Amino acid sequence: VEGTEILKGISLTIKKGEIHAVMGPNGSGKSTLAKVLSGHPAYEVTSGEVLFQGKNLLDLTTEERSLVGIFMGFQYPVEIPGVNNAEFLRMAYNARLLNEGKDEVDPLDFDDILQEKMDMLGMEDKYKERSCNDGFSGGEKKKNEILQMAILKPVLSVLDETDSGLDIDAIKTVASGINSLLDGKHSILMITHYDRMLELVKPDFVHILRDGRIVKTGDYTLALQLEKDGFKGVEDETH
Ligand code: ADP
Ligand code: MG
């Protein structure tokens, strides 16, 4: 990005139904990885490929990536004044249906789908009629990201620090929202700093990203070790 190489060779395989956690110090490239996977236009991929169900994602636009089942929950969700939250969700939902050759759902039927997910996340009705993320608190924005995910049921969800800025009750709600999607078919790439989130959404693999490279991969116990010894302590062991 802007002439600087951020990611310096990432090799990662995520199978159907797996949960991968990416942890790493600030500035290591975690959000860059999420943005590259979702096709952020500011980032140029200089080599390599990203294979998703046999397609190279890098050949697809951001919209096409969404239609094939990629979802990204932003670290800093964008406020979109003037865009009604419920309509935004319905249009995204219907775009997916049309792409699959199915019929769109009408607003009334969609409201049932939306209501169920909002109840699950403990979101009040007023968040339907408000503009998308406009004036939402940090925690409300993060819940709204998970609401989008729950509605779209993506094949691969890339969640960038969805737990940061949430109080303990909200973390539990968000974690149960994520867990409700897990049925062995949906995969998650979860960027997080907190072992608390990983206690609730147990990852199959934990990767440590440093300076644009994955420097260590382990299972859930690696996150516990990180909590105890910090990034430096864990990495020194490898050198
Ligand atoms: P993390 O999410 O791990 O904290 P980021 O992926 O946000 O890290 O950033 C990694 C590095 O890339 C940082 O040094 C950051 O300043 C730099 N970077 C990211 N985006 C840009 C950009 N648009 N322009 C310049 N530098 C960027
Ligand atoms: Mg980040």
C-alpha cells in the first residue's frame, strides 16, 4: 500500500468449518490481511493467489467476493448516513438470493428473518430504522457487523477485532451469534487480541502474525500462552 510492503508472504489454509484465530502486535498486518481478502481497492497484491472454492478471489471485485460467500466484519465499521439499516440488510440478503437464482424475499418476510437475528443479539427494534451504523456506539457497531454476518451466513467470515470495545455481556452475545453460525460448513478467520473471546469461540488454530508474516501456528493453548508470556515470550521460544 502506498509503496510499502505490508504482508510479506502469507500462506494459510482454512478448511470448511474451521475457526482460525490471527493474533499479533499492533501494526503487524492483521487488518491489511482482512482488507486484501475482501478486496479493498487501496491495497495491491504483488504476488500469489487466494483460492476460494476453486476460484482465485483476486480476480473478483469486492461485490463478487461477497456474492460467493466472503464476509468481512470491520475493525472500525463505517457509518453510512441516509442508508436505512434494515433495507441495507434486505438488499444484501436479496442480492445473494438472486445470485443463487432464487426469488427475492419481500420486506415483510425479511422482517421475520431480521427479527429472529436481532432477538438473538439482543438488539432493539430501533436499530432497524436507523441509518447503518450512524451514531451507533462502538459496541452497537460491532453487534451490527455480527447481525450482517448472521443474516448473510457467509461461507468465510473474516472478523477484524469484532470483540474489541465490547463489554463482557456484549462479548458473550457476539460470541453466541458467531457460534450460532457454526455448523461445520461455515469457516471463520478471527482477528483478536483477547483470549476471552477465544474461550467462547474456540479456534481450531491460532496464528501469530508479526511484521507481515505468520511466525507461529498452534492450537488454542497458544492463545493461553500468549496471555501469560506476551508475544515476545512466545516467539523467543521459537528462535
Ligand atoms: P494491525 O491490524 O495488525 O494492527 P494493519 O494491517 O492495520 O496492522 O497495519 C500494518 C501496517 O501497515 C502498519 O504499519 C500501518 O501503518 C500500515 N498501513 C496500513 N494501511 C496503510 C495505508 N493505507 N497507508 C499506509 N500505511 C498503511
Ligand atoms: Mg488492525
